[in-house]
Amino acid sequence: MLKKTMKKVGFIGILVAGGLMMFSPASEALAATADEAMFTVNNIWMLVATFLVFIMHLGFATLESGLTRAKNTVNILFKNVMIVAIGLLTYAICGFNLMYPGDAWILGKWFGFGGFGVASPAGAAGLIAYANGAYTYWTDFIFQGMFAATAATIVSGAVAERVKLKSFLVFSTLYVGLIYPFVGSWKWGAGWLDSLGFHDFAGSTLVHSVGGWAALACVILLGPRIGKYLGGSSRAIPGHSMPLATIGVFLLWLGWFGFNGGSVLSADPGLVSLVFVTTTIAAASGVVGAMITSDIVQKKPDLSMVLNGSLAGLVGITAGADTVSVMSAIWIGLISGVLVVLAVIFIDTKLKLDDPVGALSVHLVCGIWGTLAVGIFSTNPEHSFLVQLLGVVSYGSVCFFAAFGIFGLIKMLLGVRVTEKEELQGLDISEHGMEAYAGFQIFTNA
């Protein structure tokens, strides 16, 4: 009986196999259609993520202008508009091929360059065959290009209210065009740190710390604003619009869904959903951590600290949003919120580094923490704390000294600081000849 059954199954199997062979062209066509549909879905999501990252620049612009004085608002907005343009143009000219050299490595896996300009491979090679059906060549370029400008935006807030516009733009062009993509290739371009297992999902180090190290170098060379430190004590210089700052933070929080969610590099429903949850949970935890810490340390819950707490949580989770659990994301965000408050106070009162928007605390301190947190909380056993630490030290060493050298050279050749009269008058008038709030602005010596 068993033998008869086996014979029947064998006969049926032959018939089925023959039928599949007979209809294989139709099956292949159906599979190709499904691949094309998935390719379209993936590519659309990557483009949606791209314009969410673009919205983040509006968030930075409103946050920075809100946390600084009214007389410098036009200057802040102008710099943030220029940074987007500089980031995209330098990325097209050389940055993209410097960050993703492909087979064009020159010094091992340390430095590579695929040539100037961008050009999509012809036909399917630049479309469905470009990234295993995840997105096109052009989508890859524009998504990564939006990231490039963010590093300079971080510097913009830290040097606000006293930097020369032209000097800042020269620095941004050199740093974003050369340093950011060069060090980015070590991980995202499949360079030496990537081969060691260093993990930075969406840029706690590659974007935020890279910008933070540059901001630190520039703040040291630039010096504090007039009136910031009197008699050895730090003097608060409040921003002119907390509503603007709050709008900026919510825009950044929104944009981070594209920043992290797009870094999945496909529309994978499971992973994109997880990243959305870990990202926003960390931000919420950062708010709570900052609120509790500011209430304890400052005796009052400080809105500016809470706003930076949300950003701290977002920066902290960015390195490991794809590889930590939701409960771990709570801890990462909570610790980020605590760190940002303590760091703002320490940097301002102890180190006496004048950072009007808290960029060093949010992007550098919490970027470092987020990168190390991968080695503590990752569900992937291959992620090592020591390798993460190596990445932090490597990026810090190169980025800080590169930024210090570039900004120092600009300081020697062009100068980096406006005159005392221009600073007191406000950069809107001295640098741009216009006011953000015409007819309402009162100039003081503060």
C-alpha cells in the first residue's frame, strides 16, 4: 500500500513539475512584476524619508533662531539656507564618491575616491538592479546628500551670534565637502571600521558627533559672546522666542522618522516599524530624563532643557535604533536626557565654552553616548563595546583636529569673528542690512 502511494505521489509530482515547466514563462513574468512593485514601494519610501530629512533643516533653523537673540535671526536663517545648498552641491561634486568609493580605494580601506560628479549607471543598473531593488542611484544620492548638510548645521548653532558669515560658509564648504564624506567612508562606505564590525545605523557618530567635534573646535577658536562671562561667572543670554524653538524641536522629531526610518534603506515593514518605535520612545524618554534632571539641579523644570532632552534622546538612539529593544530604547533616551542637562551646565559653567543652543551637549555628548550604547544594549552579539569605543576615538581624533586646522587657517587668513560693534548691533544689520522683526527691535549693549 505504501509503495502504491509513493508511486502515485511520484507520478503527481512529475505532472506538477511538468506543469510548472510548461507555465514557467508566466511564473517568471509574475515574479518580475512582483519585484518591480516592491522596487517601487521601496523607492517611494526612500524618497518620502528624504523629504522628511529635508524638513529637519527647517527644524534646525527655527530652533537655532528661537534660542538666540532677535537681532541675529536673519543671520541664523541665512546660514541654514546656505548650508543646505552647500551640502547638496559639494556632495554632488565630490562628496558622494568620496563617501562611497566602491572599488576605488586608494589607501587600503582608509581613503578612496570614485571621481568627480555623479552619474547613474545606464539602464537597469541604475534602477532596479542598483541596490537589490531597494532604490535607484539617484534616490541613494539625494537621501545621503540630505544627511551631508546636517553636520554643518550643528556647527551653525554652536557659533551663533558672533561668527563672520563668509568665514563660516568657507568652513562649511570644506568640512562638509571633504571631511564628512572622508570619515563617513570608514563605516557607510564599507571602509576599515565597517570591516571591524563598528555599528552606527543612522549617524550618532557619523553625522552628529562629526558635527559636534567640529563645533567644539570652532567654539574654542571663536571665543564666547560679549557679556557671556563676567567676573568669572557665566551669565545667561536667553533666546528671543521659545515658541519658535519648540516648533523647531517638533519639526526635528518629525524629520527623525525619515532620518532613522529611511536608514533601513528599504520599506521593510518589520524593521521600519521597529525603528519608528525605538526612535520616538527614546525621544520621549529623553524629555522625561531632562525634565527630572533640570528640576533637581535647577530647582525648576526648564523648557529649553526639555526641548534639548528630546533631541538628546533622538541623537542617542540613532546609532542603534535597528538593533536594540524598545525597553533598551527607553534607557538610552532616559540617560541621554540626564546627560544633556548635566553637559550643558558643565560645558557652560566649568569649561566656559559658549554654546548658545546646546549643540555640543546634544550632538557631541549624546552622539558619543548613543554610539557606545550599541555595545551595551544591542541584541546582536557581534556588536562590541570596544569596537564602538574605537570608532568614537577615531572619529574624534580626526574630526576635531581637522576642524581645528581648517577653522584656524580661516581665522589667520580671513578672521572668524565680527567686530565688537557689529556683535552688539546684531548680525542681521551688520552682515545682512536687514531685520527679522522690522520696527520692533531694540538694540542694547547686552
